[in-house]
Amino acid sequence: MSNGAWGGAPPMAMVAVNERMRERAVAALATAYANDQLSVEELDARLAHVFRVQTTQDLASLLADPSRPGHSLDDVQRVDAPDEQVPARALLIAAMGGFGVKGEYIVPRHLKAWAVAGGGELDLSKARFGRGVTRIDVTAFMGGVDLILPEGVRVELVGTAFLGGVEHDAGRMQPLDDAPVVRIDGTAVMGGLDIKHGPPERKSERKFVEAVGRAEAWRPPR
């Protein structure tokens, strides 16, 4: 199978496909179907090959976006931003109040958030990160901070809690080796830091579940 078979996917190295890559491809195709980017016929045609291809180049060809030549449907789960667009630093403070961040936010290289007798929400599920390492320092003193990260980023967490808690729900999707790294230093004193991962946006959760089920028909017996 060549890259051109599905409209021209971006070139990738000729390396072997592992199981994590196949699962990520299924999730990307299911998300594209849920977002009306693929018909059910096109979905089935691609799923038929996901568990057969042997190289990342061929797997990339299955993820070519039919409406945007040269782009990948896996862009739904990509979270990287061009280096020139990434701010160096930012500071958020909530003192007996609150702060909130959401939407297509470009996360600075070093983000600090303090909640003192207050609270904050950092919904970065649709945000974009610079390549390499992004630092997020969170301090919750007699308050709480909810941090939501996109699935697919690699998290390095150092947490300290005194009469409080720091919790991390790692989510379902294992990051790939080239994923952005989010290095979190969390401190909770009589407060809490709750870290979760949000999946890519889908117009129809029903169609996503349907697509994942259709993939099982093509999975080889274990």
C-alpha cells in the first residue's frame, strides 16, 4: 500500500507498527467518523487495513484526511504548537476568587497557577503545547485547582500535599514517544489539585462507540 492510496498522508519513517499505534489509529478513525469526516463505507475500508499494515508509513496512509490533502485525521489528537507561537511564561492567581482557562489555548513554556482561599479551572483539553517540555506549577492553599489535559501528552508529576490531596487520573490513551511532555509540580495545603485527561471533541459519542465496535470485526484473534 502506498501513501497515495488514501489521498496523500504526510511522509513518515519506515518503522514497524506496534499495538499502541494501531489503537491510536482506530481512535483517530472513530473520532473522524463521529465528527462526520468519514462515511461508514470509508471507515470500514480503512479499518480493514489497520490491523494488517506493518509500517508507520502505511498506517499513516490510512489516516489521510479526505477533505484536506496532505493532512492527517490524527490531527484530532495532535497537541503540538509551532515554537514561535508558544509564550515563555504566564501567571494565574486566585485569592478569595477564581480563575479559568479553556478553549484553544496555547500553553506557555512555564505556567504558574496559585489558588489561595479560592479556586481555578485549567481546562487544557483543547489546548496546544510546544514540542518538548512544558512546566506547570500549581499551588492550592485552602482552595482547589482542576487541571484537565488532552489525552496523548506525557505527564511527569511531583506532588506534595499537607492536609490536602494531589490526584492524577492518567486517562485511557498511552502517549507516543514523540508526545509533548507536561512536567507538573503540584502543592496542596488544606486544598486540592485534581488532574484528569479529556478526550478529543466528538460530535456524536454514539458514532464513536459504533466505530470502535466495527474495528473489533477486523481485529485478528488473540
